[in-house]
Amino acid sequence: MKILAVLYSGREHAKQQPKLLGTIENQLGLREWLESQGHTFVVTDDKEGTDSVVDKELPDTDILITTPFHPAYVSAERIAKSPKLKLCVTAGVGSDHIDLEAANKAKITVAEVTGSNVVSVAEHVVMNILILVRNFVPAHEQIIAGRWDVAEVAKNAYDLEGKTVGTIGCGRIGYRVLQRLVPFDVKLLYFDYQPLREDLAKAVNVERVATLDELLARCDVITINTPLHEGTRGLINKETILR
């Protein structure tokens, strides 16, 4: 088979840290094994435009491997031009860079490495909540510009303590976000099509709400931890934000 991997350039960092497997230099550690099995392995970071390596190589590719933070966007147009494509794998979590409906029609399997970077994403979510609630970025920009207006920063900065935080989606990532928010003494809510196990809900003292409208009405902060697909596309939009 022909396997095409779209990875990111690691440059000197990849040489210094072999654990950066998602780089074009370290190639997910797969080249030796794949070639020993008789497969062709093409690795690139050139993924944009009709003259890109991806567009040139994809038409006769059997398996495409991409990464969540440097994704090759697999559109319906690219799928239509790739009759041999059988499998699209994300070397991480997330498949929103793939047209799932088009892949389904073409009988292409779309897979990811479930759980591989859930801790990193959950920590990133909490970091962003704190940055936004504390109005950190404007304060940082003031300091970089050589000035400091504490009143300007403070007027839009709030304590997270005592606020109500809700997650849309409470799977592997959403639940880990809740775990990390417990010490901040916040009220926790979640909206999901299926309930948490009772012991898991009790461990973080989280309440399930029945509708998205209720979550929007009750929360100071909302985090979205659900995959992007046709069922969730546009879930948060101008109308819901106005509520």
C-alpha cells in the first residue's frame, strides 16, 4: 500500500527531541517498519493548494495519516479525486478536518487515537478560561507596550471563584476539564446526550442539565468539548450567543 503522512516540520527541535514523533523528521517512527513490509511511505508538510505534495500524492494513496494541529483538510473534492483511499487516521484526537459525510459515502474509514492527548487539551481549556476571565491578554499587551493601566485591565477582569461553568459534551476531555476546575470553587454543569456514571458525577459534584437553553441561561462560562460533525455544526451561533 501507499501511505501518505502529513506532519509538521520540527527542524532542530525534532533532532533534539526524538519524542516529537509528529514531525516530518521523526515520521511517527513508522518508516522502517512500513518499508520492511513492502509499503510506500510518503511524508510531507506541504498540504495547501493544488500544487501541494498532498494533492499530487493523494490520488493513488491508500492510507492518509494527518495530525490534529497541522491537519491536511480532506474535503469532498479531495476525496472524489482519491479512488484508492481506504483509511484516514488522525495521529491524535479530532476528525473535524475531514468531510465525514463525503468519507462515509466513499466508504472511507475515519479513525483517531482515542485518548492520546486528552490531558493536554483539558489543561489548554482551563488555561484559556483563566486567561479570558482574568483579562490576561490585554494586560500582557499593555506591559509589552511599556505601559500599565490597572483600572483598564481590572474593569473586565473577574475571579473564577463562585462562577458557574458548563461544558457542552462531557466525554474524555470534558470530564477532565471538570476535574481540573473543582479546586476553583465553581458551580459545575454539563450538557450531553448521555449521563455520566453516578460515581463520576459525584466525584466532581457536577449537575447535568436537560437542554442547551438551560446551560446557556445558567452559566458564566461555557466550554465546548464535543467533536465537530453535522450534528454539532453551528450549535453555538449568533442566536445562541445572544441568549
